[in-house]
Amino acid sequence: MANKNGSWIAFAYQGTSGSYAERAFAQADDYSDADGEEVLTYFDAMRRVSGEAPPVRHGTAYTIRDLIDGYVGYLEQHRKSAADARSNLTAYLIPHFGEDRQVAGLTSADFEKWQPWALTHKPRGRLKDGKQSKQAMRDKAKARGKAVPPSAPAVSKEELLRRRKSRLNRIINDVHAALEYAADTGKVSNRDAWSRLQKYRGVDQARIQWLTVEQARRLANACEPDFRRLIEVALLTGARYGELRRMLARDFDARSKTALVAESKSSKPRRLPLTDEGCRLLEELTAGKAPDDFVLVKTDGTAWQKSEQHRRVHEACAAASIVPTVTFHGIRHTFASLLVTAGVPLAFVAEALGHADTRMVSKHYAHLAPNVVHDAIRAHLPSFGVQTAGKVQKLRP
């Protein structure tokens, strides 16, 4: 286990009572460099308690709003998930506890009441960053004379509950991380309040949607020319929409047959391997462009913006008769699924997707990989003479 910094603790004499009040106000620079705010040297700590440096809110003055702002501020400096964390924490903590609730006063009983409430809570405005509901996209497509995708099939109560629990697991991850960060930085001293807040088990088996090669071609052909190029590069690289819209001409290297993702979700750059088909496409898209020009732009030459892919993919699925519809992220799943089915090792697929290890790839795609155990059973298990009608065949779309 990695060593953790100690805490700077201030003692204040309480006068006639003869006792001292104490509080932790920052981390000591035992194992990490001082930053003048959360991690202090001895001299920084002395200036802080003497009033020569601005104080940081701690202990009983540390509220739910401070908790969210502090943790999100850390994420903004070090991670890519700050916006999602702020949205999740704001939507699930403030309506229940209130933004002025003191974090130090929270107990395990508070979180025992919060969890069942959060399971049925439906935050307002969850469709953020330009995302629209599927019904809204159907209505707008109909108004523009576009193909309208069919309504989603009914979902059982059991499946709805599984989805809610899976969603709440991700919220709990953010809640735990925010509270642990507050404890690590000396804002809260007691971890017991959230120690019994546990995630639900066996609910994260999400159904991954992916396309066949024939469906992928139909989808691309149903798109407008500028968006079709985005779809095609996504199919050939497995890159995320955000990574593609930020890709610059200089990121493509024809000699190594790779494209650089300089800014990824994990904050680590990676190289996307390209097939000959991928190289030909990127050579065409970068021809005549300056190094800092975007590779993929709209017909009018402007850059693609956040969330401009949702409606376009939805309408293209309807025009291509792809049911159920997929999201742009489904193209990334298609890239991974087709590679795993073809026998590419999971570690190679994980590296291409930008994952640190094979856990996520194994979770979602391992069942698609060729399996020598399964093949041996199919080859050697004898027939038991089971009779079937022979003429009954499942209809496939």
C-alpha cells in the first residue's frame, strides 16, 4: 500500500476550561511535494495557523457544496471525468442532503436512508451537453421528413431495476471518491459514515450493442457525406467521438500507419494502428491541410462540436433499418467485437481502445473470443438422438 501523508493539526486553547480544541487543516509533505494549498511544508503550516495565509474550510464548516467543488476541482486538474462527476454528485447529493449540510455531521444512518432514495430518484435535466431523449429525436426527425426509428421495445420491471442499480453503482463510485478525497486532504476526519455504503452486486452485465460488417456499411451509407467520414474513421480506429473531432492533420503518420490520440479519456496519449484502408482514408482527409487543421470537419468547414453526433446516428440507424438503434459509442463496440471475434488477443484490443488493462475488454467481449474448451466440447460430445421438427427456423431481421 502506498504511503500517505500525515496531517497538520492545530490546537486551540479553550481558556478557563483548560482544554484544547483540535482540527486537521492540511496534509504534511511527508511523501508528496507541497503545493501551498492542500499539502504544506512546516513553514506553510505555521503561516496558515498564524493567519498569514488564507484559511481553507474544514471540519464542521465543510459542506456538501464544498465537498463537490473540492473534488471536482481536483478532477479538473488531473482527470477527464470532472463534468460527469459534478453532474452526478450535484444531482444525487444536494436534493437529498442540501448543499449546506455539514459533511462532518453525516452518519452511516444518513447513507442507509440515501441509497434507497437514490435508487428511485430521477434527476431533472439528466440529458446534458446537447443530448436529447429518443422521443425528442423521433419528433424532430419526423418534422424534418427524415426516417423515424421505431420506439424502443418494452423493458421488464426486473431489467429496469437492474439498470437503475447499475446506474447507482456509478454514482456511488463518485460519492466514495469525493468523500475519500475529502478525508485524504484533512477536510473530514471520520470515514465511518460512508464505510458501509456498498454497491449492488451482479447488476453490471450491460448488453453491448454492436454491428455486423454489413450493418456498419449500411449505417455509413445512410449518413450525410461529412458525418459518413466520421463514422468510417470510427469503424477503422475504434476511437471515441471526442477523440476524432479533435484529431489534427499532424496526428496522422503515414510512415508508421498510425494516428495519434493526443488527448484521451484517460489523459494518456496513444497511437491508433491503421489498416491500408484506414491509411488511404486519412491520406485523403489530410491532403492539402495545414498540420494544425482538423482532420474531420463539417461540410461548411467548421469543426464538429460536442454531442452533434447523437441525432445524426439516430436518424442514420432509422434510414438503414438498424433495430435496435446504436449510439456512436456502439461503433467503438463494433470495432472491438469484430476484432475479438476474429481472434485478436484481448490485450491487443485493450491497448487499441486505450484501456490500462484487459478488465473492461474481458468483461464485455471475452465471450466472443474463440474458446478451445468450447470447440473441444462441440467436437467430441456425442449425439443423443434428440428429435426436432427440422422445418422450424427462427426469423432473423
